[in-house]
Amino acid sequence: MLSEKIDISPRQMVKIEMGQAYPSLETLKKIASALNVPIQSLFENDYYESPEILKEKIRQKLESLDEKNIRFLYLVAANLD
């Protein structure tokens, strides 16, 4: 149903859910809107870590990303409220 709501194929939705494909920022926005949740909630974990620990994890992750994923991460971050 979600794939229909956001106008992507069910096959593409399955790939996104299984981590075999990455949604575009526009698709992420559509998913959040269809689920009536803020886009940030699509990235939340079930546990809480301090902001300092999370910032350090972000720094470490940035070091391993290629240019394409750095640009994608920036687009996601730029669209947070």
C-alpha cells in the first residue's frame, strides 16, 4: 500500500526496506508524509545515546563515506526541522 501512496513500484519499495536500494530525498519525504511522521523518525533507533556519542559516531561515519553518500547525507540533514 505504501508504494502505491508514494508512487513507486512495490519491487522498489521492497529493495528500500531490505537495504538493497537507497531512496531519494524526495521519496523519503513522500514516505514520511504518507506515514504522517517527521522525516527524522525514519532514522530513529529504539535506543537513546547521548548527543556527544551520536556526534562522534557521525564524525566516524563521515570518514568512511564516498562523495555520493556525503552529498546524500547533507541533503537529508539540510531538510531536518
